[in-house]
Amino acid sequence: MYEDHPVLNSLQQQLGSLRDQYRRIPNELNRYRVVRQEQLIAQWAPAVATIG
């Protein structure tokens, strides 16, 4: 249902970018940003959050 949705794609791209940033600079702020982005995706598309 959500595979090609532009909002979901944007959220997932942002998540990828935040994860890369956290890998480069592993601090609490970057971890918070990753977790918050994951929560936004889970709220927006719960079925997708359990898959990826």
C-alpha cells in the first residue's frame, strides 16, 4: 500500500541519512534523531515499520 508513496519515501531517505550521520558521529543527539525518525515512520505507516 505504501511502497511508492512520496511521503514515506522521503521519511525513509531522511532516516537513511540520519543513520549515516549516527555512524559517523555516534552521540546522543544523533541517536535521538534516528529514533525519532523511526517513530515518525511507525506512526505514519505502522505496517512498514514492522518490515524495515
